[in-house]
Amino acid sequence: MELISKYKKYIIISLLVLIAFFVAYKFIKKESILETFTTSAKEDDFDYSDGNTKTDTLEKYGFHAVENYVVKEVGEVRRTPNFAPYNTIHKLRFGTKIYTKEVDSTSNIEIDPTLVAREIRNDYVAVYASKPIMFSDMPVGYMAKGDFVRKSEFKNFKPEPIKPEKIEFDAGVKATIEESFINSNDDFRLPEDFRRYNKSVVYGDFNNDGQSDFSVLLDNADGTRSAVLIYFFNAEKNVYDLMLKKAYDGLLNIKSIKKATSIVVNSESTTFPLDGVLITNSSNSGYFHVFNPDNKSFMILPH
């Protein structure tokens, strides 16, 4: 004990020196202390660079940069090469220029398949905002293969239109329209084109009784005529009563006109006494349909 007490000071100094050397070694190591606290990449993250190509050109690895153009009305750039929810980071319009790294078919360099896997994965391709020069250049994200084409293919390319979803009409309204098909001998039907279909029914209080009525525009089979039908809601019977059916030449459009809307009829300004219906053709000429409560019939006025 006397020996330990005698050299206690030297033992403490020696321990402190050893601790100092250990701490210095941890900082000198390639992996620093800070790096040991870095969280690991998420499952969806795509590790792009391995640190060995940071100063090397594309040509050295048998690749080259290719100019491409977006061919969707809205092309989505994703953070990772998959269709995971909430993964979109950019939305590019049709004709936006982007670049990709691709294997150069004229090169005689043996291609490393792991490098190809960095550029194409799960049918998604790494895309670049500017022309990449080095293989270590990082992409801005990933796009589906079919969302863009090479510059040489883009010249006569037309954007793929966004197909509208078919809306669902109220069950009572739809049943009423379908019943008119059964009870009618003509060939008028709801438009098959979704854009026309979705705009074929309009609503309003056309007889000013506080109930919601509707009007529908139907097309014939060969697309040369349209018919306007107006229904009033019968609250007592809980059904819709057909109040007007009139056919016109040409494919028409339909719109609901609200009460007190200002219009011009026969060069004179007036206002709608209650809700009405306007049908128009491609040249914007057409007719207003307004109910007259006095004689229980519709006034059809030129637009």
C-alpha cells in the first residue's frame, strides 16, 4: 500500500495519457466519432456514389450523357426509384429537357453491371437537370421509363392526354335518366366521351319551389344531334317528373344559369326570373330555357 501511495501521482498521470491517446486515435480514424452517430439509410433510400468515381468521366466507364424530353402532360420525378406514396419531389411539364446516363454502344470498354444498376432500377431511370460529365454527378431524382423519350424521338411526339375519371351521378338522377332510355324509342343516350359525360347534367331550382331539379344533355348514336331534358323534383311522390324534352342539331353543351343572371335577348338586357338552362353549340350560339310558372311551360329564348 505504501508503494502504491508513493507512486499514486505517476499512476494517475499515466492513465490520463493513455486516455488522451485513445481519444486522439478515434478522431484520426477515417470513421469519426460523429459518423458513429449517423443514422443508417432508410429502406427506400438508394445509395448512389461509392466514392471511387468522383473524378472520373462518363467515358472512362463506357457511358455517355443523353438528352431526353418529358412526354407526359405531368411527368413525376421521384426521390427514390419506386412508386412509393409521397415520393414525388418534382412535376415536369410536357417538353421539359432532362438528361440520363446511358451505356455508349460505340465504346469498347467492358461495362460494370453494378454501374448500370445505379442508373436503371425497378423500371425507373436516374434523371439529371443538366448534362452530367462525371460519373459521380448526382441525379435530381428518378422517372418512369415511359415518361420521357430521346431527343431524336421527340420531334413529332404528342402528349398523352390525362384521361378524366367518370363521375357518379346521384342514384335518383341516374335512375331517372336510364328510365327515359327504356320508355323512349329514339337513340339518345348519355355521352360516351368522359369529358362530355361529366358535364352532361346540371342542377338548379328551375320552378322556384325550393327543391333541387336537374337537366341532362343526351347525344344520339352517330354524334350529330343532342337532346335537352329538364326534370322537376316531385317532393310529394319523391320522384322526378319530365317537364321538357327537345332535340337540336349538332353536339351541344349545357350550363345552369342562376336566378337574377343578366342576359341579352333580342338586343335587350334582362335578368332571369329564376334558375334556367343554357345550351350552346361550338360557335357559342344556342338557347336559354326558362320556366314560366303562369302557363306551366318553358320559354326558349335565343342566346
